[in-house]
Amino acid sequence: MVRGHSAVPQPERHAVAMVERQRKDFHFEFTTLRFKPIAEYGEWEGRTKIIPS
């Protein structure tokens, strides 16, 4: 995650953030969550069919 290959501009900023988190932890606990949407209902900001099928 820190040293992954990414098309994001300035990908090293994540590594810098992780070093800073080790230096001064802003939270008592840390977790990374990824969610996969299973359904879509209604609209958001006038958009529908956001989840690819």
C-alpha cells in the first residue's frame, strides 16, 4: 500500500503520511476499511447507476 504502483499524482505522500503517523499517532487505534457495494437504491446528486455491473 505504501510502496505500491499507482497512477495517483505524488504517490509518495501516502508514505510520508504513514511515517508521520508513526511519529505522532493522531488516533488511539488505526484501521483501514474497504467496502464493496452490493446494491444501489435511489440517486445521489442526480446520478444513478453509479455501481458498475
